[in-house]
Amino acid sequence: MALFGSDPEVTLTLTKIRPTVIRTQNVAKELKNIAKSYGVKVDSLDFNILDVQTYTRTNEGTKESEWELVEADKLYELDEELALLNPNFQIKQMYEVEIFSKSLENTRYKDFQLAVGANATKCKVYLSILANSKVEYSPGFEEELYIMIQKKKIRAGILINIFDEMIHDAVSKITARVRVEGKVAYENNEMILIAQGYEPTLTIDDALILHYDKKDDVDDTEKMDYSSRGYIQNVQSGELLIEYIKPKEGKPGRNCRGEHMSPSIPIVSHEPTFEIDDRIKKVETKEYIHYYAGENGYISFENNIYTIKTDVDVGEISFKTTGSILTGLDSEVSISVRESNSTKDAIGMGMNVEVTEIDIDGNVGSNATVSAMKATIGGQTHKTATIRAENLDINVHKGKAYGKNVHITRLEHGEVTGETVSVAQALGGVIRAREINIGVCSSYVKATASVKIEIEKMQGSENVFTIDPLLEKGAQSDLDQNQVSIKKLEDESRSIKKEIKKYTALIKDGMSSYVDVKKRLLHYQKSGVKMPASFVKKYKEFQQLQENLKAAKEAYEIKNDKLKLLTTQTDSFQDNIFDARIINQDRWVGFNEIRFKLVKPDIELSYKPLAGSKDMVFGLIETKDGEFKISPIRD
């Protein structure tokens, strides 16, 4: 809000000017002229309003009509929208004022700091009472306040007695407070609306917003990730892709200076010239045109036509060409990457790819990440690459792979985790899965499964094959939670058992006394004699002990039942371990090791098949002595 001046401390000067009466449209200008001619400061001058005359006229075309005087009692009749918003209507005020020097005695309101301000369009004018202002009530305060405000408006070029019907109410409220309190000190700024014209409505230029372009959403303060610059823009069905805001001419206004405010002509420079196909839906209103995705995929713009596609063919995904491509696993976008040159990477160093399906005819480079529902890699993965897919097929794997159903042609010291993993040839590496199948097993392979490991041909040594029932995701966490619950129940059961022992001893020790008291109470009851209070109290205390014992026994049974259930659940974590198998369909060679991890007891058993042994199937058995051991199984 622009402030047009407050009441600074009165500047007094020895130079006195002769009171001068002037008729003018611009009082502020005349004050400056007189101050300059006398060599004094403007704020040393004041003025009285002797008369105000308001003139209006309505011009037709280029011809100017005569100004007509409007009577004071008809001023507010001008406040009509049809007249004031007419661009040919003009209004002005002439002020007859007496200008003079401020006197030493005129310091009553030197601490009452007032200012008149307006918004940018000058359509709203406010009176501001500045913080730390002080004022004391005196007779005539209301009239003097009104005059002070009107004088400030005139200095600011704001018309008076027009647009300001609310000024009298504002003055009355301020006066009422000062009259009641006697002295008022304003701790904070206070702002009051004292005039209001007709605010114009801004013109709206047309605009075309590409909502699908995610780059527009990047905050200016954020560091740009140039490796992920949006080679393709994934979209979801129903997503707003493009918005065209139609041009709209604003409405005129008139501010509190009497100036007409005409709206600008809207600029039209973004009208849609493109076309769409049936994969994009168009919704049009008076204000806008919206274009929505009709299905999942990515937006494509070719030959001036927007459409939604799902299949992408690229030569490579690298920093130089596409950057990272992140459309989401549910985007239904499928990418085919064709870079068969074995010396180049189809997925470049550090690239991140996330799509629904990907077929890579080439290699995956260092520190690259590929995520999909289905992924096929015809080349090899770098040792620092990471691949994730529910259904995953890799030719040569050296990095890390995670999936549901995973097939690897050759594992070269890579890592793979899944539910079902099939490896045609394992040349070292780590495999974790529910079920594992290895075609040819060389050396330094660590395979861990929860149900089955099967080797078709054994060619190497230093391999470790482990059955771990807690391998599956969440199993270890469930077991840990189960153990915590068991420990808590065992502690609670011991505490209740102590209570049962205590109540049982008290009842046993007091049983003879209880029987005696009971007989006496029956005797008193039959005789119609009032029972002694001490006898009644002892009888009720004994009964309460019996009730406490009963409740403790019931609680103990409940805790015990829960404990048995949790213990059974703990046992169930390794129930299937007796059905788990490690199968070698070939003869054992070199040094290899078979391991079984038990849950209860928490131990790990180890077995080393002899080189040349033809034992094919191994499992866990429990001996007659209750011990566990790994043994060849004759299924």
C-alpha cells in the first residue's frame, strides 16, 4: 500500500507567510510553490478548506463537452456504476483553500500520526494510524479528525465526498474510543478503509500450459539433474496433459482519484494449432480447453499430432542420448534397447531406468539401475549394476539382481535374490531364493534356499549350499516378534503363578477360622441376632481371597494357552525344513558343503559330501535321541 504522508512533528520556522487564498485542482503543488517562494519547508505550511466544487462531463467522440457543476447534496448520486464506468465520463474537483504557516499553539495532535494510503490501482483508500500514536480527547475532536482526513486526501489527489460513504462511520468509531478512554495510545498500526472506487478486472492473455512436461515442475532453487531430463514423459489415464487458457478482456474501473481505468486488449498468441487422436480426450468450457490422457503410457508429439504410446525403441540409454528414463512400473511403457556392440553399453553408466517392461539387446553399464515388471537382458550386467523385475531374464550376470522368477544363463560372481531362481551355469556368485535350480555348478557358489536347491551337473568345489527357513522376506522379523511375545507371556505367567501360590497359602492357613466364622454367622442369623461387624468383615475378606485365586487361575490358563500357541508358531517356522532338499543329480567333486539352519534350537548343521560320492538327495532328519543331522535321503 502506498502511503501519501503522515503527520511528522511540526516543523516551525521564524519565517511567516501571509495567509493566501488559492483556487486550484492540485493543492499539493500549490503548497510546494508557496514554500519554495518563501524559502520554507512544505511541512511548515497548513491550509483550511474554504470550498470544494465538483465538475463532470461526458464527451462524445473527439468533441469535448463543457464541464458542469454538481451540487454538493448530489455528489453521492455520481456513485453509480453505469456513469462512473463509462470511459467518456470525466470528473474533477476544484478546491478553494487558505494556505498559512503552522502556529506554535497548533501542536495538539503532534503525536497523533495519521497517514492516507491506497492500493496499487488507487481504488481502495485507507486511513493508517501509525504505531506509538497518542491522542487525548477534546471538544470538537470528531470534526477536527474529519477535517484532518479530508485534507490528507486532498494533498494525495484523492477526491472527497465521492466513493467515501464509509468515512463518517470510521471517524465516529475512532472518536467514540477516544471519548470513552480519554487518552488513547496505539501500540500497533491500525488501518481503516475510508474510500472505495471500482476495481478493474484484469485482462487475461491466452496461455498454453504443458502439464505433461515435468521439467516445468522443477523449483528454481533445486539442483537440476541433467541425467534425468525426461526423454519421454509418462502419463496416467485421466491425467491433465495440456491446458489452454482462453483470452478474456477485463472490466473497466474508476479509482478514487476519478481516473477511468480501461482494460487492456488481451494478447492472443498461444491458440492450439495441434491435433489429437482418440487416445487423448478434450474438454472445453468458456474459460479453457483441457486435454486429458485416455490411457497409461507416454505422450508423443509427431507430425503436429499428440497421442499416447506405450512402446519405445532406442539405440541406447545414456547421458548423452536420452538420460535416465523413469516412467514407473505401472506406466505400461515398454522399451526396447538395441545396442548389440559388445564394446558399448546399451544402458550407460549411472543411468536409472524404471518402466513396465524392458528388452535390452546389449550390456548394462556400471552403477546403472533397471527396474521393471519384466526385464530381458541379452548382454551382460556390470558388477555395480542393479536389476529389479518380477520376471527377469539375464544372459551374463555380474551385478545384483532381484526378482520373483529369475533366469540367468551365466552367473559370474554376481548376486541374485528371488523366489524361484534358475541359473544355467554358475561360475561363482551368491544366490538366495525359495527354490534354486543350477544347470552347471562350477566353484565358489553360495546358494541359500528355504525349500530346495537342485544341481544338474557338478563341476567345481568350494561351493556352499544352505537351507534356511528364515530366508524368505519377513520370516526373521516374524520370528523375532514371536520370541518377544513369548518372553513377555512367560514373565507374566511367572508373576501370576506367584499370586496363585500366595492366595492358596492364605486360604489354607485361614480355612479353619473361615469355617468357624461361617458357623457362627449362621447361628446368629437363625437366632435373629445382629451379626458382629468384625465377623462379617473376616467372612468377606476370605471370600475375596477365594475370588482372587479363581481369577488368577483363569488368567494363568489364558496366558498358558497363548504361550502354547506362540510356541507352536515358533516350531512351525522350521516345520518345512524337514521337507527341504538339496539335490545333486551328478557325482560330487572337490570340496563342497551342505548346511541346514535350525530355528529351535538355533543351530547350524554342516555336512561335507565326499568327493566321488553318488548320494543325490540330502535332507534333515531327527534321530531317536532327539538330535538333528543332515543325511542322504532315499525318497
